Amino acid sequence: MPTSTATSKGAATRDLILDRAYAIACRNGVEGLSIGELALAAGMSKSGVFAHFGSREALQLAVIEQGARRFGEKVLIRSLKQARGMPRLRAIVQYWFDWVRDNRQGCLIMGAVSEYDSRPGPLRDAVVEAMRHWREATARAVSLAIETGELREDTDASQIAFEIFGVALALHQDTRLFEARRARAQAEKAIDRLFKSHST
Amino acid sequence: MPTSTATSKGAATRDLILDRAYAIACRNGVEGLSIGELALAAGMSKSGVFAHFGSREALQLAVIEQGARRFGEKVLIRSLKQARGMPRLRAIVQYWFDWVRDNRQGCLIMGAVSEYDSRPGPLRDAVVEAMRHWREATARAVSLAIETGELREDTDASQIAFEIFGVALALHQDTRLFEARRARAQAEKAIDRLFKSHST
């Protein structure tokens, strides 16, 4: 079945390009993606790269989606192994903090937020969509902890999700500008206080 | 005194260039500063712009310092009019939240953090210095509220400053990606809870 083989080879090449593009964008930003540099990193011609994505914007979109997917797998999907309620909510926070530590040299999505938050268009839409999805998933994990009776019934899940994001953003910033270990300790303390003040 | 006149004219021109550079960098980032665009905006030649700053990096440094100064004046210096303790601490937070609202199209310093946090050099050093100064000023305001007896004696001022930054960062991000008014309400609620849980 030569067609199927060609298709699967095409998909593998696309994955390879996307992998290299992700690495470049983590360092230089999604706007810093150059087709020339990418072609060099993937060992292909520029036209070969274009053949797989059609345009620079389509490639950038695919890279943003890749960034959201990797974060989602490492943090959200991994947390599903924990029991619903506080175990899962705490796992989300811990995996997220680990992600910040492990991606100290550049988190694609956080970089993309800063690049596109005031530039309307499909790339900004993709970033907003990724952040909204992530916020909703966090709020849902909080809601489950209310359902299990571990957090008080009058807890505002969306408020807690907002505050968890705040702690993670401060951790992200401090890890990159100041001392990573001190930042992690402060972030843990903030989260403990947040959960404790809403515990039953 | 022709020399003095020339000097004051030179300073005025430098201020004008810096003002235009600040506006461009708010939109396009400090890395997005082009001497050509700046010369056009200031109604000067490129060599005229260079004569005032010597290099692109010196201009970028001056712009980062300008960003830090503007934020400091609008938030920190303004808050000094309030009584030390909780009135001043609350004023810092309110002026900061107002700053986020009024600079929705781009906050130079927040943009510069994302641009330089993983690029060692004098520009990163300037960003780290500005953020460290701001964090210390916030912690100092918390310490004064402990001294006045409004916050508990065992309050960790640096921890509270970290958490205030977290709330401000979440507000900054949500204001730009989602709904500004809802974000402000959530940020106010987070700060109220933070202060309340450490009140005497």
C-alpha cells in the first residue's frame, strides 16, 4: 500500500519539523520562528518545510497547539491518574510547578501570551483558547474537590482557579528572574494557605 | 550662556526621543525598537538619534529605565502620600491595578521581563534590577503594616509581596486575554482575602 506508506512518512516528517519548530520557538518565541533556521534544523529545504505547513502562520499555529498539548499532557492528563478532589487538584499544581522548573529556559505558551496578547488574529485566538481551556480545567478540578466535600460548598471555583494561576505566574517569573528554589517554597506556601482557607 | 542653552536643548531632545521610544517599545517590545522608526517618530535623522544615545543597546537601557520610572511614579511614589501601614499598602495595590487597566495595550516592563528573562546581558540585568526594586518596595510596605500593628507580627513580608505579585500578574494576563472587569473583581477579592488572613 504505497499511498499509506507515503502518508505515514509525510506525517513523521511533519512531526519532526514540528518538534524542531517547538524547540526554536521555546528559545526565540513563536514570532522568532524563521523558516530558514527551521529548515536547517530539520535538514530540509525551505520549500520542503512550506510543503508540510502551507504558510508561516499555519506553522506558528501548529507550534502553539503543540505547546498547549505538551503542557496538557504533562500536567492535566497526568493528574487524571489521581483520585478526583484534592489529590487531583494538588497533583495539577505540583505538576505545573514541576513544568515551570523543567522549562526554565522558555515556556512556549507563556512566551506566546506575551507575544500575542495585544495582536488580534488567529495566533492570538489560539493562545486565548489554550489559556481558557487550561483555566476551565483548573476550575473543574476545584469544583470536583467541592463535590467530594474537601473544599467548602461556598467556594468560588473560578476565583480559586484565578488565584492558582496568579501563584503559578509569580513562580514562573521568579524562577526566571530570581532564585528558583525560594520561589518554589513561596509558591507552595501560597497554595497551602489558599487551599487551607477553603477547606471543610 | 550659550553652552547651558545648548545643553538644555540637548536634554529636551533626548527626552523627546525617549518619549517616542517608550511609546514604540510599549507596542512592539524593547527588541522591537527600530532606530529608523524612532527617527521618523521623533522627526530626526537616524544619526541624530544615535548622537543622543551612542548605541541601540544604550537606548534600550534608557527605555527600560524610563518604564521602571513611570511605573514607580504612578504607583510607588504616589502611594507615599498615604499613611504608612495598611492605607499605603492598599494604595500600592490599587494604583498597581489601575496601572494594569490603563496600560492594557502594553506594559513596557512586563513585556521586557518576557523578552529578556532568558537572555543574559545588561538589558536583562536592568529588568531584574527594576523587578527586584519593586518587589522590595512592596515587601517594605508590608513590613510597615506589621510595625503599625495592622498585620500580625508573624507575617512573612516577602511571602506577602510574592503573593501580591501573583495576583497582579494574573490580573495583567486576564485583563489582556479575557474580561478586564471580571479580572479586576477577582484580583480585589484575592487581595482582600490575603490581607484579612494576616490581619490582627
